[in-house]
Amino acid sequence: MILSALPALPVRAADLMIYEDALASGWADWSWSTTEAVAADIKVTGASSLAVTYTAGWAGLSLRSGTPIPTSGYSAIRFSVYGRSGGGALSLYTQPTDSGANSTSFQFTPTPNAWSVVDVPLSALGNPTVIARINIQDWTGSVAPTYNLDTLRLIATSLAPPTLTVDAAAQRKPISPLIYGINSYNSGATADAAFLTSLGVSVQRWGGNNTTRYNWLLDVGNTASDWYYENVKMSDAAGPPDDSATNRLIAQGGPLGVATVLTVPMIGYVAKNGDLSTCGFSVAKYGPQQQTDAGRPDCGNGVKPDGSLVTGNDPTDTSLAIAPDFVQNWVTYLVNRYGSAGNGGVRYYNLDNEPDIWWSTHPDVAPVALNYDQLRDRTYQYAAVIKAADPTAQTLGPVVMGWTYYWHSPWDGQRVDWSTPDDRNAHGGTPLVPWYLQQMQAYEQAHGTRILDFLDLHYYPAAPGVSLSAAGDAATQALRLNSTRSLWDPTYVDESWIAAAGPDGGIVRLIPRMREWVNSNYPGTKLAITEYNWGAPEHINGALAQADVLGIFGREGVGLATLWSPPASTEPAAFAFRLYRNYNGAGGRFGETSVNATSDAQDRLAIYAAEETATGALTLIVINKTADALSAPLTLGHFAPAGTLQGWRYSDAQLTAIVHLADKTFSGATFTESYPGNSMTLYRLPRFCEECLPSRSGWRAIF
């Protein structure tokens, strides 16, 4: 509706500005048959407005967000418009994707020679759940006069204060200590002991592209497509295999209680030496290529100047062919050196790294992608020899790289065969991961041995600018914090290409989906995510996202998780680990038994709760994802606190330390606290212990 001919209403902090003087970051002009100009002489606020001229009937101004905007939290689209005499009706509608179906349209006619404010309730548009494009189209069918547009924005709904509830008797489940893991600190080195202890790291994974061809006898690997397919020494070890990068990692972790996940090669090749001049696509041998290593110009990227791929190269340029016994001998060596997995040795073995994209990352030795059967058969061969060498060891697979290959085989993916996937269709149309689990169960039924212990999937949020990226602008930061919902939320439509590609309407709900796949196809298999990353380790935004992810992992029952590219010790994201694993600098940890904790505004004020096994104390982590302070009552159920509230907080007010808050006393089952914007707070509530009373005249609490 047109509200008035008054200047535009002021913008509230929670509104999302789309145009004022210029398009907001992340928005682009996708108009048709339209020209726009900056008009400094006619404006509502700021320096100018946008003069819009249609050059044909049915022309349209179209503003497109690079990241679709979920409409939860917004009530209307509001803008100011200045019309001209002779102007006719315009129609506003939205689209959920670039080519998605139009919403219901809202028609209006600008007031001639005056500014008016137009409010378009989202209900008038059919309550779209997501907006990727906002279109204002001529509705007369003829060329119309210019009009001016200003202060276009999404109006935020009034949000009720959040409330928090904890029920210590409900949804009790153990939190695996292995969710607080990292990937190997870097190629050829490990995190130092102080780093691991300070962050409370529980497991280190030796993984990544350069471990797929790791030769344990020589301590060498290959950089693959990451860097010109060059062989590389993985450490400065002088006497492998006894001194090697992997042995250093294992030996370091033992005394610290840090477990090791070791990636074993299944690709059929390992590096034959550690000479950097040994590379997969020699220019001298295979001709000119689009890119070469500046320091070693004979090492190319495998792409010819015309864009075609180098084919027919010799895998033995860099590598030695191996069979499963190569891995079996390695595991036997490790058992002899460190003991079996059940007696302090290496407990976990990754079944290679991202075999779904070997054809892309290791085309010099594996140019043809695996099909369903080949992935299964290699798993059978290599997992079986690991179990033969160490029956107490545990394996993790299939270690695929992301969303697409949960559903499709590498073979279909290499051919970009999504609509008629030959390989998937040849296996009854069953998605790859469920089918893989079925095959692992079939092996156990046939042989009496479980050869897969963890379903391991890599997951990088697909929302643009989130994973492996700096903090970005305000919209990207909001997206980063919202996108953690893809791990669990059955109502969250992914804010990425997944929304349009599907399946399931673009709803990822990763961890419940993994659990359902396991329960339906191979019960008893644990869940692992050995690579994930939400970006921005240098910023409070990344710290908040990381803290949220760790809380979700614990609540949802993930068995093992390792962050790819862990933060530096002084970066904010490192403090997310500390809040769970060393909040007081003396080993204080979030509890080991997850209990029910709910927020009626989890997207703004998230909460996680767990009970300490040794003391029965309750630990709570509350994460304020907004820039504003939020006050919220917290009600405790089935828990008798000792009346003391201990607190520790990390926020953008102090980025170099977790601050110990003053202890507070309270009575009853509810307390109300204010949580600063961009903060994460850990509370510890000692449990009242009636049976520990020394007499009826006094009492004490277990701490």
C-alpha cells in the first residue's frame, strides 16, 4: 500500500537496506529494457536517488542478491518512489532463485511529482520464504515516464525477547570428546604441544590431497592439483620410516592424549621420491601448458594452452604402483612400534582422502573417475587389510568431499551427468552414500567382520563467502552464522546453489540425514566429519560460528570431527575451542553428557548444555549471534543448583582472552542475564548435593 506522501520512514537497525545512494554489497542490477541513472537533484535521504527509465513495454527493474535472503524476520518491502505525470501502474514481485517462479504481484502507481512511501507486506506477495530477486515491472505494456526510487529495504519484524530452557533429565546423550579435533597443522609439521593443550584438541587428522599418495617408507607425498603435481618431502626427517612426519604426529599426540586419524592411500600409487623436480606433467615431456611452477618451470598444471587436458601421461613419472599389502605392511609396522589401537596405538584410519574427486585432484595417476562398484571394491580391499593387521583399529569412509557426491558417483560427476546419471541408475537410483553403507553391511554379513566403523563425509557450507574465507561484509557475516543451521535444521533452505539444485528442496540437515542413512543401511556405524570449515578465524564472526558448530556436533551426536585449517593460537576462532575445552586456562571443560537446551530464537541466541561426569555440575554455552545485547530468562528443569553461577565470556570487547565473570548467587529455577552482542558465554552451575550435607544445620555443594 502507499502509506503517504511523506519522506521515507527511518531505517531500524534490523532492516536490510538494498538501495540508498547505491546498491548494497552483494546486490546486482539484472534489469531488462531499462536504464538507470543517479539523480542528485531528487532524493529522499543521502546524496541521490535512482532514476529508472523503461525503454519498452513490460520492461523491469530487477535487483538480484548473490545470496538468496530468507524472509524469516522480515515483514515487508518498503521504498520511496517519485512519479511523473502520465505514469501508470507498476508491479512488484519477487523470485526465490534467478529463474524461480514469480511471487504474487503487488501493483501500485507512483504519485506524480511527489515522494510517497510504498509498503509491500510480504503477505501480499504470497509470503515468499526466500528472496533472490526483487522486480518492479511496467504493467501498462507501453513506454512509461521515468520514476525515481530511494531507500528500498526489507523491513524487520519486531522480535520478542528470547527465552532459554534447560531440562537436565531430557535428551541425555554422551558427547564424544573426538569432536574437538583439527587437521594436521600444516604439511610437514604438526601443531606444537602448547597449541594442542591450550585449545584442548582431542584428535589430529593426517589428511588432505598430499596424503593420498603418501609413501610411509620414504616419508614423501605429492602435492597433486594443489601445486603442479610435485613430489614433496613431508618432513625434514633424515631416517624414515622410523623418523617421519606421521610418526612425529603419532608420538606427539600420545602423551597429550590426542588421538590420530591417519589417512592411508587407496588410489593405487604412492610418490616414488621426495624430489620437487619430479612432477606429473613435465613440459619437456608433454608440451607447453597454461601454467607452470615459477620456481620449477618444467612442472605444469596439466592443461594445454588451448584449454584441453594433457592425457596419456605416465603415472610412474612421479609414483610407484602399490597394492593393499603396502597399507597392510604400514599398519603392521605401526602396531609393532606403538602397539595396537586397543593398546595405545593408532586408533583411526581414513580410507584415503576424497576419492570422489581423484579424477580432478590426481588426474596424473587417476584420470578416470571411480564408479560405485570400484569405490566399494577398493574399500573392501584396503579396509580389510587394516583390520587384518590390527583388528582393534577403526576405519572411516568413504571420505567424500561434499554435497554433490553424497548423492552421485564420481563417474557420473566427471561427466556432469546429473539428469540421467548412468552409474547411479545402474544401481537402482540409490544415492551413493546409502548404497555404500549397504555394501559395507553386506560385507560384514558375508565375512563376519565390520570393516567400516565411521561414516565420514566432508562438509564445507556452500553459501558464498563463508567457508575458507575472511569475515567479509555484514551480509556475509550474517550468512555465516545462519548457515550453521544446515547441519541440523529441517526448516532451513540452504542459502546457496543447493537451494535450486536440491534434492529435498535444498534442505541439507546434514547430521540427522547422516544418522538416518546409517540407521536405515548400516546400523551401529558412527558419524564423522573429518573436514569442515566455516571461515573467518581472524574475526569474532568466525569464532561465534565455530562455537555454534561445536555445540551442534555435541548435541547431534557426531562421533569425530576435525576442523580443516585450524586457527592460529591467537585468532578468535581458537577461543571457540578454548571455551569448550579450556575456558579457565586450567583445563575447565564443557560437560561430557549433552542435555536438552532450547532457545526460542536459536538463530539469535543459541544455547547448548551438558553435565560434567565427575561432579554433576551443569555447563551452559550461550552464543549471541547478533550485534545487540540480548537479555533472556533461563529456566532450569530437573536440576538443583547450589545457588552459585560461575561465568566466563569471550566477545569482541576483548579478543585476546576469555574473561572470568564475577560469581553470582541466585535462588529458584530461573535466572536472567544480558548477553553482549557478538559474544559467547559459558556458565557453570554446581549441583546441590543434599546427601553431602554435613548436618541439618548446614550444606555444601559439590564443585
